Amino acid sequence: MPYYHMKEIWTPLKMIGIKFFKTEDGHLFVKVWKQNRKLIK
């Protein structure tokens, strides 16, 4: 994965361990518990 500057997006799913991140380019990543971030958009 290239170097991305990501900002975490707060959602209620964060309380159960699902986090969403958005890059400056508009790409959306998801991270579930301790797994790696995966590109979803």
C-alpha cells in the first residue's frame, strides 16, 4: 500500500471495532478489529 494520509471517520460501528478511514484523494478504507485496512471505494 502506498503512503496515504488518512483521517478517521467517526461512526457508531467504531464501538464494536469497525473503523472507517478517508484519504485526501477520496478513497475509503475499512479496518475491522486488528486486521489490515482494506480499500472499499
